[in-house]
Amino acid sequence: MTRQAWVNGVYVAAEEARISPFDRGFLFADGVYEVTAVYNGQMVDMERHLDRLERSLRELKFGTMPNRKELEEVHRRLVADNGVTEGYVYLQVTRGAYGQRDFVAPDKPKLTCFAYAESRALIDTPHARNGSRVISVPDIRWSRRDIKSVGLLAQALAKTEAKARGADDAWLVAPDGFVTEGASSNAWIVTKDGEIITRALSNMILAGITRHALFDSLGQQGHKITERSFTLEEAKTATEAFTTAATGLVTPVTEIDGVKLGSGKPGPTTRGVQKLYYTAIGADVSKAAPWVNE
Ligand code: PMP
């Protein structure tokens, strides 16, 4: 089946989709995006993703907002028409194209909107089963990481370096030695006493939707989460660690810079968190992820 994309109100075959090279998204990374998970053919936390999209646009003073009802409909239709039962929808909004390169943004931009859906395993992946090995790299990003900007060069370089060094992913470390987040995820550690720790929200990290959902799920179970910063050194002495993101959901981290955490295998707290989150998005864990109980 030809993959379909949605560009400025029109559904087209993905290969036919066209955007001007004068688009401010291309010239200045003047745009934002969202990636929303799809499970059982349903969008996961779509309203929170759209809330965050609108916030990102407001923070960048876009002045014009895409039509929310239309975006909701586009998500549902891309999922249905492309037969996605498990995967994600990518949505990008930029400040548009004006046939010239001008740093100064227009007051009333003519937005460029682009979306597509893709099938992909989210739950039963090698990393979710066996964990991922991460390297640390300096966090060289700008200081508005709370905005989900398409300016992802630092993250792309970090992940490329991780691959070149035989690792699976990268964690970003600020000059003060504290971990900010994963290259495309929020970072969590678990102490030997089972305390679950993740960095507090600020301009230094993205307010992950999966992170937010875990606060809800863990809270309902009476589990406390400690929101505080931790250093790379502390992370390396943690018994467990994991990351959260719409595409990786809850991914165990078993190694940081070659240092094995705990047993070197996904630990019981992380397995419990995976089980909780998979159940929250409607999975039958005994079928979809029997390995969480092993
Ligand atoms: N931090 C960064 C830098 C990310 O790119 C992502 C994933 N887009 C996240 C955190 C996790 O956010 P979410 O749970 O909303 O996918």
C-alpha cells in the first residue's frame, strides 16, 4: 500500500508530498513537531500531544494556530487509511514559505502542516525486551528544550555517535555534570532502595507525554516518583535506569558508557513500569509482552 501523507490540508501519496525550499522549517528550523503513539489502532494521549504542540507554537509566537479539530481528524484518518494498528503519527508545523530568506518572522504566518502515519512495533522490540546500552555526550542544545522544535541536529549527532560507538542511544549531560534527558526521550534512574527518579520539568528538558502518563499511572498505584536532577556518576551507580518516549514507550537502560547497571539486565522496577504503561495504553501484557513477567 502506498503510504499517504497530509500536506496543507491535502492527502497525497508520501512520495508526491512537496514543500518549498524557502520553507522557514527548512531554512531556520522554524517549526515544531509531535510524534504520537498508536496502539490497537487508537491514538495514545493525542490531546496531550496537541496541547504541547499548541504550547510550543505559542512559545515561538507563531500567532496563527492550526485548526485543532482538523488535526485530530487527520490523525485518525491517517491511522485508519494506512492500516496502522501499532506505530505512530508524525506531525510537523512550520512558519511557512515566503519565496525569500528573511530572518524576521511574519506576523501572520501561512503555516506549513505535514503529517504521516507509520506502522512500527512499539511494545515487542529488542530494546524493550533486552534493554539498551547508552553513551553519554555533552548536551550542546539551545536553552529552550521545553519547546519541541524541529532543530534536532544535536540529537541527530548524539545518536549517530552512539551508533558509531556500538551503543544504542545517547544520554545528554549538561556542563554541570547533571543528565538532562535522552537524545529523544526522558531519562529515569532507580536506586537500590527502589526509588524512581527523573529530572524536574524546566526549560532544560522536554515535558514528555509518556513521562506525564507514568506520573498518573504510578501515582494511582501509590508509587512515589522523586523529581530531581541526577549526575552522570549517580546514574552509573543506579541499579536500574530506563527512558520514556512515545516511540520507545518504556525502554530499559542496562549500560551507560560501558558500565553495567545492577545485574546488567532489565530490573524488576523497570519491568513493573513497563507492565503498568503497556496496560495503561490497552495492551494485554500476557500476550503483547509476556517477557515483562520473566
Ligand atoms: N525528550 C526529548 C528530547 C524527546 O525528543 C522526546 C521524544 N520526542 C522526549 C523527551 C519524550 O517525549 P514524549 O514522551 O512526549 O515522546
